[in-house]
Amino acid sequence: MSAALLRNTFKCINLRLNTTAFTKRNICTSPLRCKWRNTGSADVERTLLKRDNLPAHYQLIYRAPLEKYVTWTKNVSTFTVSVIALIAGYQLATSINFMNLVRKIDVGVLVSNEADLYFFAAGFVLINLAIRIFVFKYPLRIYKSGDKYVAVFGSQMPVGTVKHYFQRGQIAEYKNVLNPWSHVIFKLDKRSSMLMIDYFKTPSEFHEMFQERQT
């Protein structure tokens, strides 16, 4: 009887200790967000500050995921648009007809009619336009220094970034019934941007941007 009571007592103590440890544990909602908030995050932040050419007093508060995939997609977009533009420019600058060239190539495995290549080209242009709009609206990082914020976007060129400065309070939801992603689109001053709240350093950093600037 005494042994059974002791076993039950130890079980209750262990359960209480495990519950306390679980409630105090900092659980991240995203593995990628945990990755840049670990013990080496200070070194990562210094590296990103240097890469973005920002003063040391700025603090990283937001880092979007999939930066490498966005950059790779943008570079593929640049390549395809450049090839299409070169072919179109060559056709306009010379007397050679593009359709005469494709007739010499077996395109039966791709299209049933040579004229369909123009539809493929138009589709590529539309897809690349959508990619460019996404890059324009997708901030890679956001830094703050007091009431000042700077959002870093990928450049439309193959390399480089573009900075967009705004103040605290200069953010609002961008509501549009035609936009299926309206719940993640915000206006940073006059620039519409896609923000994912899970990738802010803390939830308070996101809500703090909406507060009116102190005078």
C-alpha cells in the first residue's frame, strides 16, 4: 500500500514538472522562423545588415521565407523575357521572318501549329509579369530604428535590393474583394506589400507598426 502511494506521488511530481517546463517553453509556429531566432541569430542579423548596407542601429524585426526560391524564380523570369525580347528584336531588325525559321525546326512535339508559338510567348510574358508583381510586393526583410522602418525588397534586376522607408503608423490593411490574398496585403506608406505575421520576430513588433508615431 505504501509503495503504491509513493509511486503515485512520484508520477504526480513528474507530471507537474513536465507541465511547467512545457508552458515555459518558447514554441515557434514556423521552423523557418525558429531558425533565424536561435542563438546564432545575432550573427545572422549583423550579416544581413551589412548585406543591405544599413547602419548598425537598425534592428531586424521581420524576415520572409523562401528568399532563395524567389531570387531563383526572378532570375529565370529575367532569362526567359530576355530571350523572347531578343528574338522579337531580331525579327524586327532583319527581314527574316520568325515563322520561316521555326518551320525549319521540328516543333510538332510541342505544338500542332507554328502560330501557337505566339500564344506560348504571350503566356510566358504574362507569367513573368505576375512574377515581377510578386517580387515588387514581397519584402524580404524589415528593420526598425525607433519610429523609423525600412523594408528591403528584391530588385527587378538579377542582383541587388530596393529599400522602402516608412514611419510608425504608416501601415494599413489593403482590402480589395478582387484580391484573394487581401488578408496578408498591407500598405506600407504608399507601397502595397505582402506580410506574413508568423515571420515577425515577435507578434508585438507587428502590432507596434500600427501605433501612431510619438511627437
